[in-house]
Amino acid sequence: LLFDLIDEMVPLFTSEVFDLGIDEVDQDYNGSRWVACDRCKGKDPVKLFADYVNRLADHVTSKGKIPLINSASFIKGHAGDFHDIYKSVSLIRKNIIINNWSDGHIRATNRLPWNPLSKFKSSEYFKQYGIERMIHLVGYDRRWKDRPELLETKGSLDCYGGCVTHYKYMMDGKFMKSPTIDDMTFSGSHFWNPNHPEMGSKEEETHLLYARRVVEGILEGK
């Protein structure tokens, strides 16, 4: 079924990347939802999950796309009921791109210094397993100066790209415009602008303020 869905959807998108998701997995007790499958009973859920991810990734690759998967399931201690599924990180394909929103999420929810995840750096974590390409999230924790994975290295960002999310800014059905605009202008400057000023510089502050006003004007129909 999933192969058929992928076959149907791939031609609809021009992007070189195809997002497989993978993050909404949930294990039940000491097994997983695969315990209901006769072919999966008694097998290691970690290997089953890795095989599942790899089969989908291989199929997407055969269609000429780069598979993109979410980071959440592959990090121990991430919010969610993943149990040992994170161990499959050492078994998944290295040609994938990680949609790496977990770094900001984990540190935003584990601020206490005694918590081992408070200083967790998922970029370094995935690289140690041979996964080099990542798309970083801008938007979960808007204070990007506290986001080491977004800092520049010799004038360029050490990542495949970035994405902006505004789901946390939807409150009572009303769109909170201000933080989302800040995220959009930051991303436009540092992910897609080859001539961006240095992070934290006075030039960057001026640049972002100008960009913010442009985006505001567009959204207000000016």
C-alpha cells in the first residue's frame, strides 16, 4: 500500500526530496504494534523498524528522490512512546536526509541543567552514525542564538537546509504573526541568501529588521 502511495505521489512534486515522515510510531508495552502481525511476532522491533524505514527509503531512491525522515524516533528520551526504537539509528540508510527538529524540541522541554538531554546536540549525534545531511528547524525555540546547530561555520551553515514551523504559534485559532515572521526572515537570510551578514552583527540586525517589515507588508497586502 505504501509503495503504491509513493508511486502515485512522487510525480506530483518537483522537489528532489520526498518526505516519508516516520515520526508517528508508537510501541505498545515491551513489544510494538507489529505484535499484531503474524509475520512479525517474536522478531526484534528495532530491526523490524529499521527494515521498514530502509525499504521505504530504497523505494523512494529508486524513484529518483532523496528520502527525508523525521529525527524523533531515532533519539532516546525524545517526547513520545518510542521505547527502544531509537536503536535503529545505527541500521538505517546513510543516504537519507534527517528532518532534524528534535534538537530545539528536546532542549526547549529539558531546560534543567541536571537533565542529560539539556545539552543534547542531535547534529553531532546523527553524524556519529554516518548521517551527514540534515534539515534544521527554525521555530520551536525562537531564540536561535541558543541553537548551536544553526550557527555558521566559515560563513556557511553546516546543514542541508532548514524549515520553518508555526504550529506552536496557532493559539485559539488565531495566527500569531510576529514570531513566525521572525522565523521566516531569519531563514531567508541564513539558509537561502548567499550574501547574508554574519550572525549577531549589527548589519544582520538591520538586515533582519528590513526583511521583517517587507514580510509584514506582504502579509498585510501593502
